Amino acid sequence: MPQKLTAVPPAYRPREGERLPSSKESIYRPQSQPETETVKKWHEKKLQRNYLKPFLLPLILAIPTIGVIVYAKRYLPTALFQFEERMVERAVTTTLEQPGTNTYRNTTFGFSFDYPDTMFLAVTPLTDPQRTEVSLNAGGISAMKFKAQPVGNLTATTYGEIEASGQRILAGRSWHVFALPEGYSVSTEAVGPSYVLQTSYNGFLYRIILPGQVQPNQEQETVLASLEFLAAPITDWGNCWKATNSIHLESGECITQEGRRFQKP
């Protein structure tokens, strides 16, 4: 039986200048369409974002810095001023809270000390011009007594029958320390417990008594720290009176053996 022949279409031949699609390309791929207005705007925004990328990080970092500068310029001077104002107020308040200080000077017996307004000073009148006694009272109670008299046959190393328990420096001098036990008394001058200091200087015996205490408190220590000896106290009242016969003195003046003049008490 004769075979049936099938007609084969002739092979397609491209025209001159026409390119046939490769095997990887689809012959059905649509041709590119012209860009619309929306696509053009999208491309423009993308190009703008790419342009701004290098400047974005510095800009983000600069924003807090600018904020700090603006805040400091606007608020920091006020804050510093308020801080300084508070410090001044605190300093003034501290100064005002401190009690006032007074100075007692005794040129006759050559000593001085400072004491606060919280203490009341009283000079005990004595019939013996060669002795002096000054008291500081706090709250109506005797807090400190300062005494001075010629040394004579006295010694600074003993008080009554008690020997000194130690020494300390006041006004550039070594003072003997006595701790009077409770119930012990030296005449009517001191009754234990008491804290007593003694030293001799320029022919005088100086004594400080703190009644009812075995150690000075802070206020008393401040007074003791301010104690000073003045130059050339009168060391012999007899010589002072005799000197008036041979040395011209103004009315009411007295002179020491060292030649220093004072007003007679």
C-alpha cells in the first residue's frame, strides 16, 4: 500500500536586517512600552533617595547635637545662675547661723581670749589688785574661769594636793592639766569633777577652771584655742608705784619693769 505523504511547510527565511529570536527568548515577548508619567516620577524619587543617602547619617547625628546646643544656650546660663545663687544663699545662711564673737583683753595681766555670744562674761570684783578673775557663763551656769595672780611661792605643777596628769599647749605655752575627781575640792575655788589648767609666765600664775567637766567641750575648746598672752604684763605692782616718783607718767598710768606703760586699774 503506498505511503501517505504529509506536506511540510517551507522553512521561514528572515528578511534582510531582521533578527530571529534565540532559543532562550520567547517569540511571544511583548515589545517594551513607553514609560508612563507615574513610572517617570517613581524613577525620579528613587534617584533623589540615592542622592541623599550619603548625607542622611550625618544629618541624623547632627540633630541631637543641635538640640543640645540650643538647650545649653537657652537654659544653662539660667541654671548656673540659680546654682550660684543657691550657693551664695547657703554661705550667707551658714555665716548668719554662727554666733557672734567677742574679745576680752586684760592688759594689766597680759592675756586675751575670744568668746561667743552664747556665753556671758563677768569680771569678779576683787579687793586685791594683784589678782583677777574672769568667768564665762553659759545658760546661767559657770562654764569657764580665768584667773591670774603673782606666782610667789606657788607652783604650776600642782593644784591643791593633786599632781598634774599631763600637759597641753595653749597660747604657745605648756600648761599642766589636772583632772579633779568627783567630791574633791580646793577651798571654794573648784569642786570635782573639774578640768583645770595651770601655767606660769612673766611672774604670774595663770589658771583656767572648767567646773563639772573632765574634758572641754567643743565651745570651750574654741575659747581655749583663741587664748593669747599680751606683751609685758605688769609683774610687780610695788615697782610700778615706785616708778611714778622718778619717771614722768600721765595721770592714771602705770609702768612695768620692762618699761611698758598701762592705765592703772
